[in-house]
Amino acid sequence: MITPTLAKEYAPCLEVAVKKGLPPPPVGWFMSEKIQGIRAIWDCEDKTLKTRGGKPINVPESWKSSLPLNVSLDGELFAQNGGQDRTSGLAQKKVSSEEEWDEAGMQYLVFGTYGGLQNAADRLMTCKLAVNSTSALRITSCPEWVIVLPQHIVKSLDHFNEFRTEIESKGGEGVMLLSPEGP
């Protein structure tokens, strides 16, 4: 059984980069759009989707039967039709209706695996393999509502700022950064 944890601030990244001979953050880090949804962790051991606080999310049965059998995933639930309020409302329901989730355009945007001792780059690769592999899934093809969130490697501070500006100009919340060497 997985116990979800809250995001932590890892101190001072610049100091760590200098010690390891790496470029200063965010150069070389992964960046992705910050999604305005609800953090959701797929626990492959007990076959439940949970909030970051560990509370089970009641999802339609088809979701449980479609997620990987042997890999726990970390991501964001997001309703394309209704945003964060609708996502939160559906996630808090005692009984989940497949029709309601479909109508809301609910997606599970995955940005990595959960748990284990892998670094971030390895977790991203394992995530892509699990989501796109028929051997890790109970069904023969990946459901359209499970999406591996695109990750981009920051090439320069200008590259980061251009990406952030593009996201924000479209009404996005911002950018998430992830150290490739970090947990």
C-alpha cells in the first residue's frame, strides 16, 4: 500500500548543481505545464486512485480496470469541461458515474511513477512504458483519458521563460520544474 506524500521544497538546488558539476537550475531540468486539477496517485497494489493526502477517489470501474497492474502512477485528474471545480466535485462523490466522468472530459495526466528509488528521469521513462505497454495494462490499448504529460528539457533560461509565457498566455497556471537527478 502506498502512502502519498506532499510536495517538498528541496534546498538549495544551485548548491547541489555546483557540487555535482551540473548547470544551474533550471537548465537541464524537466519542465511541464502545471495542471489545474487534483493530484491523483494510482496505487497498483490496492487498485485505488488516491489524493496526495491518501484519501481514496471513487472512480468508475472502467478506470480501475484500465490502469497498470504493476506500476504506481503519479499525476493530476483534470476535467476538460469544468476545470478544477468540476474535477474536485467528481472526485469527492461517493459513487462515480462513468457518464458524468465522460461528460466532464475527465483525464488522468500522468507525470511519473510513484514510489521507488529511481531518479526523476528513470521514473518518467518507466511511466511512459507502463502507460503505453499492453503488458502493464489490463486492456489491449491505452485509454484516451490516460495521458503522459509532455516533459521538456530546459535548454536555457530564455527557453524556460518562453515556455512559461506561452502557457500563461493561454490561461495556464504556470510551469512545474523537476530535477532529473531528484527524487
